[in-house]
Amino acid sequence: MKDEQKPSYQPPSTTRDAGTPVESDEYSLTAGRGGPNLLQDTYLIDKLAHFVRERVPDRVYHVKGGGAFGYFEVTDDVSQWTKAAFLSQVGKRTPLIARFSTVAGEEGYADTDRDVRGFAVKFYTEDGNYDMVGNNTPVFFVRDPMKFPDFIHSQERLPDSGLRSNNMQWDFWTLSPESAHQVTILMSDRGTPRSWRHMHGFSSDTYMWENAAGERFWVKYHLRTEQGIQNMTDDEARAMRAEDLDYHRRDLWDAIARGNPPSWRLEMQIMPLAEAAGYRFNPFDVTKVWPHRDYPLIPVGRMVLDRNPENFFAQIMQVGFDVANMVPGIGPSPDKMVLGRMFAYGDSNRYRTGPNYEQLPVNQPAGEVHNYNKDGPMRFRHYGDQPVYAPNSYGGPRADSQRYRDPSWLVEAGEIARTAYQAHRDDDDFSQPGTLYRQVMTQTDRDHLAANVVWHLSQGVERFIQERAVRDYWAKVDPDLGTRIAHDLGLLAQAR
């Protein structure tokens, strides 16, 4: 056997973080061959001190995930609805990063656990970063941000035992009837997608588009997979947990690495501004979908993911999405969850990676940044003698209220109060999940939904909560579904 050829490449010399060279990668400095370590071994001290600080705080939710880089290409003219520059011309491409995740799963959890999947996209546009932060479902569990932390807490761990609790989840869901639509989706096979490549993405919330003439529209985003929808059964998902905890992360990486980049079509539902007030249900309620017969999907473009990250920590763990990152031509709506998330997401990033997180390479916008934010930990972009206050007489940046007017809508304000949305004619929490169950799902889908609910309710859920789940929740989604779940749980209470 021939000796292996040694490579001619000479590696660089090891240094401390300050750049000074070090003597050894293997041995610490000691007093004699068997003596104690010395405090003057600055390389050892640096190495240990950095080692115990190399983690940043986890996200509070959407902890475990993966992602990739790619581009968005405009395929259809949408200038009649928005003046957003990155959507202004057919054929125009904008670089992006997408991150997929579970909501409740912690780092190390199985990718295939039953959960909603996060679906977040950062577009590096010429007008700054635009972040579309959504899920693989078109609705959400709650409609008011006041209940958002409570929902997340109910999916996490008990304060005494530190254990996950189905009882806690069902207690919250059954006391929050607006969750029924999302839970119906979650408990179906859509709660266990085959892969990230085989699921749709949605803004879920409602946003505003504004065109060059100042006309405004309410919109919902739909990213529809070109690979086709594929889901796992509950048995398949649980079996994969034993086989590969990182199945979805590996699937995305391998698909891109073998030259099979996944893609999605961006299609929009668009509602003229004035139609919202008289629509039959509140169009800003994130627990509801807009029927396609009322607002059909309008094609916009195509997202392709064709490049894996070079460093998972730097590019996937440290990427920070912010619902408030919007560009001219796109704005928020009266959707209460949007307005609450516009604070929470940016603040989460400031907590995790510092007030200057948008100076990290993965979060840097494509264009220049000019404002009066200054200093803070880990800041590395400075502006020399630029004025640090506004207004000033020395050439500092100046806002342009004519070119960059904030999107707005008329608010008919009454007395300040803590209330639900103003009621629309057909507002209720159970009609849409009932329609989903009866008219959209196949018989197989319905069978799997019922079985998944029964199994989930059987795992440590107290009897009175099981009864409430049947009586006040599933029987209102569909009476036959409620009866079936009650029978399979062995409940004496009637579902009807």
C-alpha cells in the first residue's frame, strides 16, 4: 500500500482572538510537567471563557429549525396593487433567506413531532430588508396578542415538574374557542408534514399593499409548494422520531446539495380597502381564512432555495426576523396580532443577539443604513463625525415624508377600552373549522383527525377537560365528530 501523499497546503498558525500566535493547541501551561495549570496561560483562559459563552439565548418559540438561501423572482405584474420596488418588474430577482421551524419544539426535539411549522422569509431588497414571518397554516390559535404569551406557555413545560403537558394544552385550547380552526389543522395530518419542502407557507395575518397612486389594499400571502403537499401519518411521524430527530433539516440540506432546489409560488389574496368594513366576518381576524371564491389567488412570483448555509450558527441561529421590517408599498393592517408582533419579534432579537443584531452579516440589509442609533454592545458600524442627533445643521440623514409615507387607514375611534373586534355578521369560531372538516377533508383525513385527537386527549388529560373538549369544542366543530371522539374516549357525557 502506497504512502498517502501529504498535501502541500500549510495551515495558518493558531492565534488568540487578538491575533497573537500561540505555542500549542494540545497542552496547557503548567508549573513543571505534573504541576498545576497557571493563570498566566492566556490562551487557555481565552479558550475556556469563550467556550462557556458560545451559546446565545434560544428563541422563546420557533427554537428548532433550519433554512437556506435563495432568490425570489417576479413572474407577474402586480404594480397595480403595490409600489414595492422588489416586486416592480417581471423577471426581477431579489436574494433571500428562509427559515423553517417548529413552534413548541426545543433544540434536540424531533423535527416530525406534531406542531405548527414556522415559515419565515427575509428579502434583501434595495429598500432594506422585508421580512415575511408566517407559518405553514393560514390561521393562528389566538387573535389578540394579550393571549400570545399564554398560548406559548401552554405548549411548553409545567413550572413544578418541568414536563410537557397535554392537559395544559387542552385546558388553554378549550377555554379559547378561537383556537378551534388552527387545532383542527394541527390535529390533522397537516400537523406532521413530510418535509419542509412539501408544505405551503402563509403570512396568516393580513397586511396592506399600496400602489404608486396611493390606492390601498388588504392582502394575504400564500407560498405554495411546487413539490406538492405531502404529509406523514401519526404513526409515520412517531417512527421517524426514533430514526432521525433532524429529518426535516437533513432533507432540506440534502435536496439542495444534490442540485434539487425546492421552490414555492407566491400568490396573493387581495381585498380592496373599502370592502373590509362590510365583509361578512372580520377580515383582520387571524383565526379565519378568506374564502378563495371571494378573493381568488393572484400569482406574483416564485421563491427558490438553492444555497445551503456555510455556517449554521452564524446564518441560521443568528438570523433575526422582524414583522416590523416592511418596505415602501407594504404596511400593517388592523390585525391585532400583526400589531403586537411588530414589537415582540424585534425585541426578541435585541434580547438574543443584542441591540445591533442587524449588523450581523446574515441580517444586514443590501443598501446603506443611515439613522441616529448609536453605540451599544457589539456595534461595529460607525459613521465618523456624522451628527448623532436630529435635526442638525451638519448634513445628517433627513427623513423624506413625501416619498416614504407610512401606510395608514382610517380609525373610527371610540372610547378607549379592552374589547374584542367589532362584530361582523358571520363572526363565530366554529363555522370555518366545521367547513374544513366536512367539505375539504377526505374521509381518510377525517378518520386521522379523530384518531389523533383521541390519542392526544388520552395522554394525561383530566376527565373534566376531556368532557369540555367534546362538549364545548369538537361537537361545535361538527356534531358527528364530537360524538365519535366522545365514544372513543369512553365518555358518558353526550357530545350533542
